[in-house]
Amino acid sequence: MHDLSDGGLLVALAEMAMVSGIGAALDAPFADIAPHAFWFGEDQARYVVTVRATDADATARRLRAHGVTVTRIGTTGGATLRIAGERALAVEALSQRFEAWLPAYMADELTNV
């Protein structure tokens, strides 16, 4: 589980992928929302939750029974973050870039990151 208040949905998913080393295949289920608003909106009280595929339907039912809006946005697995219609990002490369930027910034070497 990860809240979306600091960077939005895509940042939360990227952080979860970097920590776990597990990628995801993602869909944008809302055609009426601009992609940047959907992926980077920092709405309060929104969370991304991952569960085993075998538990997804039961978890969604339980949450909905308590009045929680649930939208399935993809599946986890693999070594890349993939958004339908966009270039996939390797989780390992994402982690390396994330970990390297501060040392590069401090050494004034950001063009190398």
C-alpha cells in the first residue's frame, strides 16, 4: 500500500517497483481524465494497493462493501513498468537513476546521470 499525496499514482508505483524489484503492466482506465492528471495527481486520501491476483476480486468486494471506490489499474510482475501506449521502463534502470542523482548532484555531475 502506498498513498498518492507525494507525486501521484505513477510516482507511488515507481517507488513500490524500486523497493520490491517487481514491475507492472498498467492501464489508464479513465478516458475523461488527462493522462498527467491521472498519473501525477496528488489527491489526498487515495492509495494504491497491490494484492495477489487470486485475492483481487475478494479484496475489491470487501473494500466496496465499506464504501471504498476501487479501480483495477493493472497487474504486477516482470522487470519493467509498462503503461499502455508508452515506452516501458526497466525497474533496475529506474532504481539506478534514482539512487545516483543525489551523489551526481553533489559532485556537480548531473549530465552523467
